[in-house]
Amino acid sequence: MEWVFDGGRPCLDLVNTLRSRHDDGVELLTGPDALAEWLARAGFTTGPMPVTAGNVLAAKALREAIDRVLREPEEMDVDLVNNAAAAAPAPPPRLVLADGRLRREVPAPKDPVASAFAALAADAIDLATGEAAVRICAADDCGLRFCDASPRRNRQWCSMSRCGNRAKARAHYARASARED
Ligand SMILES: [Zn+2]
């Protein structure tokens, strides 16, 4: 099983690092290297990240809290998300004046991993209180979460290429064989 980045939001892509949630689940955050790779692929870092085993545990705890907050929120999960968001707020941007021109510069965070978690938690806070709907893919063998921002909020599949086309093919096949009966 591979990383998927079809959630439409970084916090949902994190939730989807546990694949096959409809079943027993397949863990993709298998260790520090896997988490470092995910953070890089998700765009949180450009250089090597000092990821520890503790970070992996924290990522999984945040991930599960985010998933529950977006479905059946409880106080404990809300606290965990809030704490992650507050742990490493993004450093404020600053102006740099060089050769008479202004440039915007964002200082590198002191702890890039905690800073990534904070951004993910902040994204979950926005999503949980925003207009978009969070859905679970309609394919019964998928379990991926995605953000439905379609105008009628009627998107069914995590992605057309992974699940949508399979479902269409199945429906077509079922119709064709029903005609034959
Ligand atoms: Zn799917």
C-alpha cells in the first residue's frame, strides 16, 4: 500500500496514512523514516528532518484525534488537537530590506517536526469548523477520508481513478448481467 494525497487537505492526508480503515487498518507510518518521507511528500520540509520514534507516536496520536474530531468529537481529542496546534506556532513572517527592495521572509521553525504537526492541527481546526464536508469513500473496500468541497456536496469517491472507475465498472457489469438473466 502506498501514500495517498487525495484527501484534499493536509490533515486528511495524514489521517489516510492508516489505510484500509474500513477493515483492520494498514499502517504506513511504520517508523521515523516513513514519517520523514511523508512529511517531505506532504510538503512540510525541504531538507532532512530529525524525526524520532517519539515523533511517530505523536503523529499517530494526532492523526487519530483528528479523525475522531472530524467524525465524533470528544473533549480529549479536541484538547490533543489544540495542544498540537499551540505547541509550535509558525514563526511570524518578517520583512527584509535589501538593495532598496522589500522581501518577505519566513524564518525556519526551531522544531520543524513539531511545527509540521502544528500546521496539521491548525488545518484540522479550520476543516472541522469550515464549510466543506468530510466524507469516507463510498467504496466498501477503501476507507479513505476526503474533503468534499463540490458545489452540491455529493462527491462519493476518494478519487475517480482509484475507486470511482472501479465502482462504475462494477455497476456496468451488474446492469449487463441483469439484462442477461
Ligand atoms: Zn476510495
